[in-house]
Amino acid sequence: MCLLFCCYVLIIIIAAKGRTNGSLFDMSEQERMMEAEEYLKKYGYLPDIPETTSSPELLQTSPNFHEAVRLFQAYVGLEQTGELDNETLTFMESPRCGFKDFSSPGEDGEVLKYSTGTVSWPKNHLKYFIKEYSIKLRDEEVKEIFQDSFQQLWADVTPLSFAEVENEFDADIVIRFATRQHGDANPFDGLGRVLAHAWLPTSGRAHFDDDENWAGPTGYGKSLQQVAVHEIGHMLGMKHSSAPEAVMAPYFRSGRQYHISVLDEDDIVGIQSLYGAPTVSTTMTQFTTVSPVPNGACLDKVDAVTCSNVLQRCYVFNGPYCWSIEGVHRQVSIIDSVFLFSPSNVNAAFFSPSNGRTYILKGCYVYQYDENLNFVSRRRNSQVWQALPCSINAIFYSSNDGLTYAFKNSWVYAYNSGRLYGRIRIENLRWPNMPSELFTGIDAVSDVPPGGQFSDNFVYVFKGDHYYMMNRRTKFFSTDSYNVKGEIYTGCA
């Protein structure tokens, strides 16, 4: 088991043994030289030989010291003077990760960009479990941040897939929020220094200091997403990169937006050197009608519903099956025989009358189809709708206000032409008599009833084995709900 240790640290100065912390700029030249030597040793630019001492006079003339300064300057993209100029000192005082930039000084004299460990995970599907949550954020926010960090970034560029599980024993990766002494040899130090630490494969551990003021998508403080993406990179086998825009660059950059929306090319090349590139099937599939109707297509629920007013046809998704509904006619098929390249067990689907496209969402991806259902593209959710999380529950276009509404657990996100318009809890929507069971989540929403008769009067909201009708104008719900199976699934035993 690899126990190489990675920690995200906000460092003002790394003190030499027996000295007090302080700004390099406030020190005498002699003190500055000694502190810089300690810094260069800590991060792998100089050999750290126990029980050896240096003096400012020796350092001033030491070719090894000045070569280490030049290597550091090259790593962070500064002019390679070999001298402790102001720009170099500023970088040495900047917030950064505590993991070494070099395993051994110089790494054969070459300044690499991405760097990886020698061990990767032996499998492509990894399961993670959040053992202890932060007291600074809601559990739901923490879940979404980690899901986005795993799925929208690292899984997007590799064959890796990730799933959250319900207990520690089923997990490959265990995540904890803790403070001070918390059961390992690396206690946290309170607010403002060590933010988190993690281990390279296949230890599968990451700890986050809950004395920090962690911030979610709408808060102020330390961006949990930025730190989580970096730490996940370490857990997958990535070391540090000298590419300044890389996620795996050692320096924590405050003020960055909540979402790191894409990995840098350097991160991608590095992680693909360990796991390879993602694979997408390009095999053309012929349309197939499943007959007789299999039992698996007759479940009393729907995964998603979309109705095209161009084709005058509705599609109801259920596991690997797609029901085509046109008037009184029903036909059940394998999903990707109707929607090429679409996955099974989709999360959501909808038709946009503004561009005639059908959108199918699964995990962190959206599959787009033109008005004739020809495949157009596969992109990340957040590339189509700003900051849209993975694995949403439902989505629909409202012809009343021209907004697109996406539902995730107890939240609803509103979009105007792909830009986030707002986010509120479902129970706070101005829908007067909404059934309380919908407060915790909605399974599907459609402008068209399950029977496929197009109407401008109602919106149809699905939950479990039933659905409700909501008046489009008044937003009042029907008193009664209606059985899904009786309306949609015919020909079932």
C-alpha cells in the first residue's frame, strides 16, 4: 500500500527548526537565506540531510543552493536568476499544497509538467463513501460537490467511473471531515494552514480540516470543490504539475470560481498516462422492436418522459427500454435503437421547442438529438447548462416563461438559454397546493400527458408509480394522482 502523503496547505512560511514563523520580507538577509533553504528542502529542491547545518555565508556561495533556486523558479515559471528576488520570495509565501514537487532533488535535472506515482488503481470502477460530513456545509451540498468533482472532471477524460455507496466496507475511497488529532499521524492545525490531506493509490483516504471555512457554490471561503478535485487527483495517482493552470499545480489560488469546469490539458495527459482515454462506442445500432413486451419494461414507474411536438410523439424511458407513444399506439424498444448512443437508466429527458432538439441526461452527460432524432453530440451537463450538477432527477422546458427547469433532489435550477437564472428549494416554488411528497424530489416532468394527447393546459409531474396534473396558468395541482401503468404501459402481463 502506498502511503505517500499529500496535503493541501496554506503556508505563509515554513519555519526552520527552532525558528518562529514570519514573512520572508520582514527578515534579515541571513534569516531569509536560512528559511529559503528549509523551504527548498521541504519541497524536494534540495536534499534534506539530517544533522547537517548551513550558514548564510556558505549558502551565499553554494552552487547547489543557487541551482535549487533556479529549479524552483523554473518550476513556477519565473526568470531563472538563481537569486532570492521579490518574485521568488512572493511565490515561497503563497498558499500551496504540502506535497513535494520533486520526489528527489532535480529529478534528473528536468522540470516536468504533469507527474504521476508508480501505482494506479487496478480497476476502473471506484466506489466512495463520505464517512463524516462538514459542519460548515449542508450534507447535500457536500455530496454534490464530491459527485461533481469525481464525475464531471476525472471520469470525463478516463475510463474511470465513480459511485457513492452507503457504507465504508463497500468503498474503495473513504472521505472524512475532521479537526486537530483525528486518528492518523498527521493532525490538522486549525484554521488557515493545512486544508486537507490524502494518499496515493491504493490507500483511498482523504481527510479535510473542518476548522476551515469551506464554501459551496454560493458561499464565501475556501472552495471545497477546488481542494476536492486536487485531492482526488492525488488519490488517483497524480503528483504535482508545473503547468500553472493545471488542477494539480501545487499552489492554491484563492478567488477562483466555484466550479473548475474543465481539467487542463496537462492534467488530462497525466491521468490518461495512468488509465488511458475514455471509450465511446461508435457502432451503429439498427432499430429493434422488442416483442413480446418483456417484463422488465412493465415496471410501475418512469425514469424520464419527453414529447416532441415536431414528431407528435412521446417517449417514456424505463430502465433499458423506451416506449414510443403516438395516439393510441404503443411500441417498446431498446433505448439506443431509437436514440443512438444513449445510455440505459437515464436520469432525465426533454424536448426544447426553441431549437427542436431532444436532450437525454445520464450522470454528468447530456446527449443531444435533432428534430429527426439524429445524434448530434455528447457533452457534460455543465457545458450546456451553467453549473448543472450530475445525476439530476428531471428537466423540462416551460413554454410559459421560456425557462428550462432542472430538478435535483429537493432543489430546482432555472436556466435562461443555458445561463443559471436561479436555484431554490422545490417547496419554495410558487405552486400553491403542491403535494408534500414532491418536496423531496420529482422523478419526471412533461408538458404532454402520458397518453400523448398534446395540450397547452397542463404540466404532468411524475413521482414513483403515479403522476399529478398541474394547471399551467394557475399552478394548481389536481387533487388526485393518476396511475402510470394504466396510462402508459399496455401489453404488459
